[in-house]
Amino acid sequence: MRKVLTVALAIATSGAVAALIAASQLSTEMKPAEHGWFTPTEIIWQDGPPSLPPGAKVAVLEGPPSKEGPVTFRLWMPDGYKVMPHWHPAVEHITVISGTFNLGMGDQFDKFRVGRTLPAGGFAFMPPKMNHFAFTSGDTVIQIHAIGPWQINYVNPADDPRQAKK
């Protein structure tokens, strides 16, 4: 069973980075895992998706994010990492695993208008389409869980890292 779970995780993770926004490359035949158990050393980290500024790492724990159903992933972000104002089409649940995650609400990034500074152990949730931004103080890991498909939509299209690559 562990081998099956490991193979399923490897398959899900291989397409998961791009799947945070793009359609998953997974076969429609693949069945979701019945359960998942991960020790910290078993979590597979990859470069963050194109929808986030360079420098982040992502680990998909449950998903795939591009499909309907439960989604759980972790983001590692370096000190000073910024995510410009954006929104999601589904409720977003955030748990801070380590570091400090700063959240602000609104259409403009303003480091001095932070709604909350969340230390390790902190939790936040936001309704669909709520404009918000974030930045880190110290290396930070957050865990996000939601119902997929998961998307990030930037308030200002010029802030979308995917646009810079075109």
C-alpha cells in the first residue's frame, strides 16, 4: 500500500506545480488517493508554480489542484517574499507552519496596511473573491487547503508573473 501511495504522490506531484493554475497533465483515469500520510522527510518540494513570483517552493499533499475536490499544499517562501493583490474563486484556508506570514486586504500592496501578522501556528480563512496580498518575515512555510480547482487571479494583470514570461 505504501508503494501505491508513493507512486500516486509522485504522479500527482509531477503535474501539480503547473496545475495550481494550468490544467493537470494527469490522466483522467487516475483515482484520488484514499488517504495520505507524510512525515516531513517524505514531503516532496518543487519550484513554485508560474502563477507565483520566482523563489517559492511548493509541495502538493492532496489534490491535484486543477481538479474538483479537496486540495492541500504547502508553500515555502524566503524572507521578504511578496505576493501582490489577488483573489481566489474558492474559500482559502491558511495555516502558518513556520516563519511569519503577513496578510493585508485590498487592491493595493501596502506593507504598512497589514491586516494581520500570523506567526507559526496562526490560521486564516478568506471567502471567495476577497482581494488580498501577502509577504513574509523570515523563511516561511504555509499550508493552504481549499476545494479545487485552485486558481490565483491577480487584481492588476501586470502583477501576474505569468505575464512577464510572455
